[in-house]
Amino acid sequence: MDESDEVQKERAANIVVGQRVEECKVALAREMRREMTSCEAKLWERLRRGNLGINFRRQQVIAGFIADFYCHQAALVVEVDGPIHEAEYDAERDRSFAGYGIMTLRFTNRQVEEQIGVVLYEIRRCVKARVAAAIEKGEGSEPTPQQAAPLPKREGGQVVDIGFT
């Protein structure tokens, strides 16, 4: 492992715990948790409490950005995109997440509203693949709800737009 891999692994390990977060971001994330959109609330009901066999956090601050849902064990961000969409901001955020090896899955409000089963299937499939890849590389083990497996190195820092309508 070269020095850049070691630095990235250290950054990824501390992406949530130990990161410096501005108080205004903490307050905004807290407010966003209280005032989720109906589609975010619908998806959260199915992701919370380890319902998919793995923990997700909602409105998680990561590298100064707020992700709708974040799974540390799978290094996965799930975004629910509404009608107003800031493509440049989203691209910047996705690049930042990718720098930590975090993959971003995007779904539209319509997909969550009308095809929640397919959305959950895609999230579950992605989680299983990413956790299995980390285990295969010797960077983790089967996660338990309280255990956070290490993040993948560089692979997987990508954005996937699931276009199934």
C-alpha cells in the first residue's frame, strides 16, 4: 500500500467519527431530519433500524456536505432527488464522496413513490456487493448493526443513476 492509499484509508476511516463539522451544518442536518420530504420519510421508514440488515444514517454530514442517507459499512450514499435539482452542486458533492471511496445511488421522488420495492432491491443489491468486495479485499468482515467495516479504497467512488421508470 503506497502513501496515498494509506492517507485515503485514514480519511475514509474517519469520515463520520472525528471529522470537523461546522455548527451551521449540524443545525441544518438536524432541521432536515425533522422536515424530511414525504419521499425521504417513505424511504427512511424502510432503511431505519437495520431493516435491510445494515445500518443507515439520515441527513449525515460528510466532508461538509449533507447526504440524504449514508451507510458506512457499504460506503454508500443514497440520494432522493426532488423536482428542484442542482446538478453542479450534486456533481461537486459526488466528486467529494468519490474521493473517500463512497458510491452515490440516486433515485427520483417518483421512483421512491411508485416503485419502492425496486428502489429497496437496488439498495440491497449494492450494499451486498460493496460489503462483499470489502471482505474479499480483507478490509472488513460481515457487518453487524453496531460494527462499521472499513471503506473500500478507490474502487466504487462512483455515481449510479438508477433509471428504471
